[in-house]
Amino acid sequence: MEPNWSVVLIVIGASISLIVFLIWRNQKDKKALMEKLIDEDELSVPKTHETEDDT
């Protein structure tokens, strides 16, 4: 029994497309998460004004 090469190629193409999409989406979500964490960190940390009284 020989494999149906058109079906094999379609499955391989769909698998590669899915992997590329998942990697792309993960990078996009990672960037959005990092921006959100940075924004939250800036809001939660009170800004202190450092003075140079030590000189």
C-alpha cells in the first residue's frame, strides 16, 4: 500500500503552518505581557526624588 503523497504533503504543510502561527502568536503575546507588566510596575512603584545631600 503506497501512501497518498498529496494527503501527506497537505498534512505536513498544515502542520508547519500551525507551528509557525503558534510561534508568531506566542511572541506577540509575550510582547503584550511584557508591556503590561512594565506599565503596572511603573504605576505601583512610587516615584522618589533623590537629592544630592550627601556631598
